[in-house]
Amino acid sequence: MAAAAIYALTHALKNVEYVEVFEAVRRTSAGLVGLALLLVATSYLSLTLYDLLALRTIRRDDVPYRVAALASFTSYPIAHGVGAVALIAPVIRYRIYSHHGLGVFDVANISFLTGLTFWLGNLTALALSLLGEPGAISLIDFLPPAVNRLLAAALLVGVFAFLLWTWLAPRRFGTSRWPVRLPSGPMVLLQIGIGIVDLGAAALAMYVLIPAGMDIGIFHVIAVFIAATLLGFASHAPAGIGVFDAAILVGLGGEHREPLIAALLIFRVWYHLLPFVMALVLFGAVEGWRSWCAKRPLTPAS
């Protein structure tokens, strides 16, 4: 996948006028840049609810939202930025949740449930966008629009079947000692909604940065954005670099690559670089504070 992405990205960047790219960045209005930042903030705010829902599912209502928000906001940007989400995110979550009485299995449960929210939201949003614009990802998956529409319908049927299955009765798997509870039907519906808001806000942030002259529909952008996100996630490349970008440029580029690259650069700064730096600083500050508190000598009682 990495080799294919490098080839596609190299081909997409061929004959690009980088002076025009930086000129397109300069021409992007401050209002649109600010709106993109607001949409990115909305996406990350909804992301904090992933952990909160997971905590409610495993019946740890005693853990406050601020802790769930800290775990979510630090684990995702750092793990995604490094490129090993499945390995790094649980470690960061454990460092945070262990101070609130959660063990390794609890954190594994939370990681599974947050992943479930991610996939439910992604697949539902992708399916809905493909119903409106079935040819949007044909340059990425090499399938005709009619087949993409059938796949979208199949995805929606699968999501609905899972929703109905969890709604009819409580579901769990694992052993009696290590049970894994699946969310209830209403909670699954909430997961889908939160996942759609998360991905929808991020896709809209990309959409508002694309010049109006490119005349790309919102469903087209959402479908390509989600497909690019999933490919980048599957590649395990840091922030999906190369893979995500190639999919965006192939799916949306056409004859207007320079303005699209400019939009992609601004989006990358807002959605990947800034949260990554903020998460590193925040997690480092929390770890440093806890270390200092642990080493601080106790003041003897007078």
C-alpha cells in the first residue's frame, strides 16, 4: 500500500507549480481558515465523547468527563501522528486511566469500544455520501458508480443489522472473568451519530478550504475524505502521510491540483500538526506534574 501511495502521490505532484501552491495558500481568506479551525475543533470535541461512551458502556460512570477528554485528546493525535494507533493509544490511555482505578482489561475494553465508534461512524458516513455521489471514489477503488452504490447499500444494511442486534438484547462476549460488553442499541445509535459528527466536521473543514471554482460537491468531498482517512489509517503511516494525501489528490484533484494542495496543507496544519503538538505538550505536562507530585517530600505535621 505504501509503495502504491508513493507512486500515486508522485504522479499527482508531477508538474505541480509550487509557487502557485504557496500563492493559493496566501489567497485563502482568513475567514475560511478560521472556519476550518472551528470545524476541526468540533471534530476533536466530538472525539472526546468516544471515551466517555466507552466508559459508560463498561459501567465506569465515576470517571469524569475531563479525564475521558484528556485520554481521548492525547491518545488519538499522538498515536495517529506516530503511526501506531493500536499500540500507542492504549498505552497513553492506561497512563491516564490507571490513576482513576482502571486496569489493563478496562483500557483494552475502552480501546475496542472507541474503535467501534470510529468504524460505525466512518462506514455510515461513507455509505450515505456514496448514495449521493457513487462515483466519488471510483478513481480510488477503480469500481464503477453502480457497484459503489451497491456497496454503500450493503454497508448501511450491515450497520442497521448490528444496531438491531444490539437493540434486541444485551450483548457480550469473552469469558465470565474477562467479559466484553457491547453497547446497547441506543448507545450504538449514539456512537453512529458521534462518529458521523466527528468525520463530517473534519470533512467539512477540508471542504471549506477548497476554492469554489473547483466546483466539487459536498458528498464527493466527504466520500473521498473518508476513503482517504481509512486508507491512511490502514497504512499505519504517521498521520497517514503519503497515503491520505495521494487519495485526496487522486479523488479530488483533476486539473486544479495547486489549489487543492494548498487546501490540503492548511488542513494538515489544523487537523494533524496542531493537535499533535498540543497533545504532546499536554500529556508531557500531566506526566511531569504527576512525577513531581510523587517525588515531592511530604510536609511533616506540625
